[in-house]
Amino acid sequence: MVLDVFWRFLLLGFTSFGGPAAHLGYFRKEFVERLRWCDESQYSQWVALSQIMPGPGSSQVGFAIGVYRAGILGGIAAFVGFTSPSVVMMIAIASLESSFATLPYISSLIDALKLLAIVVVLDAIFGMARGFLASVNTWLIAVCAFVFILLWPYGYSGLIVVLFAGIAGTFLTVIPAVSVFHSTVGKRLALASLALFVLLFSFAFAVTGSGSLISYLANLYQAGALVFGGGHVVLPLITESLSGIQSTEDILVGYAAAQAVPGPMFTIASYLGSTAAPLGDAVLWGALSTLAIFLPGLLLMLVGSHYWAHWSHLKVLQKSIIAINASVVGLLFATLINPIVLTSVSNIYDAIVVAVVFILSRRLKLPIWQLILLFTVWAAVRMTLPI
């Protein structure tokens, strides 16, 4: 079962373009709709947890799915499978000092697969809206979340939306009709994870500034432990954490490379670690830097999963869950528009292809590999067009 988890996430790691919101769409399509490893309510609560805790949101959700399916080894398998393709690409880019994205077809393919992210996220929004927006109140919460994120798409916006939605949910008059959240994380593992998080966080402040590998990793651990929302939000924190250690140019190049490859954007740390490494140590520094920035968020997801399962049976929290689920729909829709659509659709042809493939996907229930094939063909066709 652990190998199955690894394989499923490895395939997604090679094809999941578009950033955190797109990854959540891929996960939902694969693990909720197709494989049925969890139900819609369980999945949406993982998404909500990832928004109220620091760390890489989509990677935390993937890790939680792996833990739920096959225990802690399943979580590790999910993380390694989903992250390793991006890590290898980022270390290779850093080592070669060039990007494969400069090749004409590869550049066009990356642009086409970003369009795939639009289809996947839009499909997730439709599916979640059907299940979670069942009343005027939930529609209102979703619309408010959408407008807020669209007008203020910055660091803590997702956290603010989820927290306010949870508070608003306590005032709903509906009778809770959501599934109780389930977790395979025991109390002992949750407490051990919390203790390790606190210990490493304290240690990170004690060793920064020494100029060693440990100090470098400590800076990345601090960034991973303090960023809410993941993805694009990590850039300013990394820039601040590595100020005086690494050039701003290196950080911006790494950020651009992270957007060009599939998988989580936190693998910017893979690039930065490789470029900061002494001669011959690029792979080691890149791999350890990746672990340093991801580890705090994964540890906190274990803690959050255990205690949310412990409290989720309470009626007042179940009403909050209804509101949080609604807010997640609005949050995803706003994120779909900015940055996904605004940075992916560059001409009318792209827009037409997205619309046609989305309709086909909804009507024929096309699996992800067929969608990838369609956009791979479009990557070749769009090179011949006057765009």
C-alpha cells in the first residue's frame, strides 16, 4: 500500500503544474473522485487545516492523504513521491546553470500544462460547490471569501478567510450534516511531532548566523515554520531569512524556476541550497534544504490532524466546518483567477482550448492522463500559431 501511495503521488509530481490551488484540484480529482481514498468532507477539512497552519498548503494535504491511507510511512511516501520530481529538476537547473524551459517545445509545453491547471481547479470548484454550497448562507460565505481573496491576495489572506468563516459558522442555524473528521494520527505521534517542531524551531534561532550548513538549514526551517498559505507567500520570507547569505538575484531565479517546473513551489529551497553549496555538495545541500523548509509544515499537519479529529464531533465545530468548506470554495475560485488564469492564458486560442477541454472533462469524466495528452498536443499546435 505504501508503494501504491508513492507511485500515485510520483505521477502527480511530474504533471502538477499551476501552484498550490492547482495541486489541490489534482489531488481531489485523483483521490476523492477517482480512487475514493477519502470523501469530500474529509478532504475539504484537510484543505482548511492547511490554511490555518504554517507550511506548504498543498504538500500538507498530500502528506495527510498519505498518512490517512497508509500511516506515517504512507505520508512520507506521498511527500517524497510528489516532491522528488521537482527537487531533481531544481537541483539540475542550479547545477547546469541553465533552464530546460528555454527550449521552444518545452517552453510551449509548460505553458500548455499551466492551462491544464485551470481545467483541474475549475472542475474541483464545481464539484465542491455542488456539495458545500447548499444554502443562501453558505453561498454568501463563499462569495465573501472570493471577494476578499481577490481584492487582498497577500500573505495571511487565506488564514484570515478560514478563521472568520469558522467564527461565522458558529452562528449558522442549520443542523450540521457533515461527516466527522477521521485521523489515523495517534496522540503519542502528535505530541512527539509537536515536541520535535518546537525543539527544532528553538534550535534554529540558536544557530543562525554561523555561516555553516546547519545555520543555512536553520534559516530555511524558520521560513517554513512561519509562512502561511505556502506557494508564492514563501518568497518574501526566504528573501528576509537569507538576507546577507544569498543574493536577491539567486532567490528570484530560483522563484522563477519553481514556477516553471511541476510540483510544490517550496522546492525553491532545492535550488537555493544547491547554488549556495560548496563545490561538489550541490545535491546534498539541495536535498537537505528541501527537507528543512518542508519539515515544520508536515510536523504541524500531524498535530493538527490528531486534534481536529478529537474536536470535530462537537456540534459548534461541525457548523464551523460547514462555513469553512464554503469559504474554501470561494478561496479556490479567487486563486483560480489570480494568479492561475492571469498568468496562464496569454491569448484567445488558449482560452478556447481551456473551455473546450473543460466541457469534455465534465461530460466524459476524462482522467488526468488524457487531459495531459490533450494539452501536450496543444503545446505542439500552439507553436505554429501567430501568437
